[in-house]
Amino acid sequence: MDRPRRGAFRRAALFLACALALAFVLRLVTLPALTTGGLRLLSVDDYGHLRRAAATVRDFPRVPVFDPYLNHPEGGIWIWPPLFDLAIAAPARLFFGSGAEVGQVALVAAWLPPVLGALALLPLFALARRGAGERAARLALLVYALLPGAIAWSAFGHADQHVAEALSLLGVLAAFARLLGREEPPPAARNDALLAGVALALAVLVWQGSVFLVPIVALAAFLAGRARAAAWALAAAAAVVAPFGLAVSGPVTYVSFGAFQPLFLALAAALLLLASLGRRGWIAAAALALAALAWPPIGDGVRHLVLRTTGQAMARGGYLAYPADWLRLIGEYRPLLARGPLPAITQLSAGFLLLPFALFAWGRRAWRRGTEWQTALLLAVATASILVMTLLQRRYVYDLAPLVALATADLAVAAGRRWRREATALVLALAIVPTFTALAELTRAPGAPGADLLTTLARLAALDPPPGDPLRPAATRPGAIAGVMAPWAIGHFVTLLARRPAAADNFGYGFTRQARLFTAPPEEDGMARQLLHAARCGYLVTTDLRPVLPAYAAAAGRGSPPVDGMLAVRVHESDSPRPLPFLRLVLVSQSAWPAPGGRLVPRFKVFRVE
């Protein structure tokens, strides 16, 4: 390498290092709030990953799939693939050994997201440089490092798989951009296809829903005339995922990770290969696609994407179908613009408003077959698809964020070329300035569980320690340990901190059952007692459920009865240690809230079921 090229390489490496450092430091914005008074993670799903990762440390490298602590007393499956939890467990096992305490595993879980969030800049740089040039790539990194919609999902303590989804998404797009843009002899093309296939397989092993990338890359490859190469990539992805997915027993369902994902990848590879063979191949591909739509997992997947519900036929063998009423309560399933455009702008910057212009520019570049037109085509297809997904379900903001950054940078550079460099600065300023309000909000770690909830559940574990090691699920028979009935939204807290099975949890298991219990009127107290005994629950946890009880009542088929008469209100707001003959108060939290009338009531109560 000659001296000028060495100098350019060093400057690029230095810039990348600085950008990575900036992104990492910004993602520590939640560190003070989450470490004051002891380490906390940012969301309830983080505690689900923590329990699974801690169990993996005990029996490394086996990642548990069936867990008797879920869907108590029948037991349930972890719907997630293994890779993210394994990424937490591996360093925890290395640093702390097989007997690592939960707090030590939590420390690894808390630090992993900012590392992965910063590493996402590497595939983003490769993708942006190929599709928009060196200058736009550097600007894209700066914008992405600052976006609250990216920082929030990759901040210190947010140990959910979504941070790895953003990283794997960019890896897939960068690898397929390379595959679609290469005009190389067969050996090089095979290497590119293998690289793209492995990138896609890793995305699916991080989150089962990453199969949404399959139609995106398949469509872009077909339009770019590279269908056969992409088919080999999808086949390679299916081969990598198959040993993991086919090892999971149970029905084939898109909701959970299992056999569906490798079969879907293989099906997509076959469709793409047939479509590359001309008219007869098209006819065969169409027939195969129609047959696939008649397959329940595919049909249920399409219905879920459109209607946000699923067929109940999947709710067997420990697997679940998301209840429609439960989905309506999940904040991340709400449309992005439900409260107007301002929340989207504060998360994604004003660059969110530039997406239609970027789509037009990339589409025109692809239509005219200009420089790197295949990458422009892939960006246009991916951005349009993920934009629609995010508008329907705002949780996909972490996937849209890097594309907003790339669009902002690309348009800023184009503006600078056409007018003056000041235009670049103006576009970037308009895109970035509105985000600082959201960054300030992130310093408070909104949504993090209160220390009182965590302490109360830990006190329950100390009050009545369960037998055996809760972090060895395979050693526990479903229903053998008395469980805890608590609102579904704290289910993962129960299984990890109370160290007991949860009768309702954050996967939607037991949602309707807990809705029936908490909304029961006085004349159904006998039914409530029978329900708790049938669910083999030794404890009941209550809190202020007034805001969600109408939705619970609808899910339980009760219509709209008065909230004051529901069991959750009668039990939790009662002054009696025995609000019902079969419930005895054993624990109260240290914090309180003002009930109607101004009377202070403990925020959480724990009752023994008798």
C-alpha cells in the first residue's frame, strides 16, 4: 500500500474509532439513573433475558427453551432464539464461572447494549459508503450516534434483543448490497452469497421475526437481476439456522423460534430460484407461493402482520398465540403517529420527514441505473418496507433509525453539491437539534422498574424460598412449585426475583386468566378462589390496576362493570389483612400511592392463597 493510501486508511480508521467512542459514550446516558442504589435494568423484558442468560451460564452453552416457570402450571417456551441470551451468558461464564450470581450476569447484560449499539456503526458505514459515498457515510455515523430512537434501545441497562436486531439488520443490508452489486466470477459470487446468508442467519438467531427481511432482500435481488445469487444466500441461511430451529420440539409457528424459521428460509430460496428460471419458473413459483399461504403458520403470520392477531390453533404444546386484547395493551404495538408526528421527530429527528425525499432519490438512482444502483434499490425497498412497519408498530423505530441517518446524510451531501456547503450544515442542524430534548429525557431512564417492586419480590423469595435452583429449569417439573399470580406485566420480575413460576407473564401466557381474576365481581369470589387453586398459585400480588381494569374486563368478556367492585380494587385497597377468606396479607411494599379519597395504600401487596 503506497503512502497516500496508507494515510487515507489511517484517517478513515481514526474517524471510525472516534465515532464508535462517541456512540458508546452517548449510550451510557442511563448509567447514573440505573446504578443509583444498586443496578437495575431498563425494562421487564430485560429481566426475562437475564433469567434465561443466567440459566445458560449454569448449563453452558445450552440455552433453555422449555421453562416450567412460564405459563404456570403447564410450563411454556421461551419464544426467543438463543443468540442474544448466549451473547450475555458467554462473557458472564468466562468472567465469573458457572456459579455466577444473577447480579454478576446482570452486570454483563447492562454493559452489552452500548457495546452492540456502537458496533452497529461498522456495517452502517460499509452500507452508506457503498450506497452514498465516503462523505455521506461519515455524516450518517454522526447522525446515527445521536438519534434518541437508536440510543434508547441500545442504552446501558437495556438488555433486550432489539439492540442486536438493529446491528444484524445493518449487517444483512451491507452483505446483500455487496452481493447485489458484484459482477464477479462464480467463486467470488459464492463467497458473497455465503456471507449474506450467514448475516441473515445471525439476524434470525437474534430474533425470530427477522424473517421479515427475507421478502425485502428477495424482492431487491429479483429486481436487480440477482435472484439466483440471492437464492443461494437464503439457502445458506436456512442451513445455518436449521440445526437450532429444528431441534426445538413443538408445532410449527412463526410466533416462536423453531422449525418455522429454517423452513421459511428454504421456501423463500426455492421461490426465488424458481422465479429466476423464466416463465415456467414463474408459474411454479406462484403455485408454490399459493400453497404456502394455505399453510397455517404462513397464513397466521400474514394475518398477524395485517390484523395484529393470530389463530388460536397455535396455542398448544406450550406454545402461544398472542391474544388480540393483550396486543392492544402493548405500547410498542401502537402506530408511530398515533399521537401526531412530534414523538417520531423527537426519536428519529427531523430526518424522519426526509425519508420520502430519500426514497425518491434512491428510486430514481435505481431506475436510471447509476453508480451503485443495486444498493440504492435495496435501500429503497428496505426503507419503504420498514417505514410502513414502523408506522403500524412504533417498536420498529430501532430498525428505521439507521435508515433515517443514512437518508439524512445522503440528502445533506447532495444539497452541498448542488448549492453550498452551508446547505449540508443546515440539513444536519434541522435533523439533529430536535433530538436533544429526548436525550435529556433518557437520562432519567424512563420505564425502568422502581426499586420497591424489585425489593418486594426479593422479600417474597426470602420469606418462602422455593426448593431447588430456579436457574435450572430442566430440573423442575411443571406445576411442582407453588406459583405466583401477578399482573402479566411483571411476570418476568416474578420468575427471576420471587424465584417462583408466574401464572401470567410478558409473553401473553395467562393473560385472559389473570384478567378474569382481577376483574371478578363479589359474586364470583368463589370462582376466583377456584381459579387460583387450579393455577396452583400460592401467592397473589396486587397493585393499582384501575387504569387497565376496563381493558382486562373486555378481555375477560365482562363488558364494562364498575371498577370499584372488581377483585383487584377490593383486595388491594382493603385495610384488612384478610380482604377475602382465602387471602392472607404477608408482605407490603415500602412505598405507597394515594387511593381515591386520599388514603395512602402500599404500592404492592403480597397475599398467601389459602
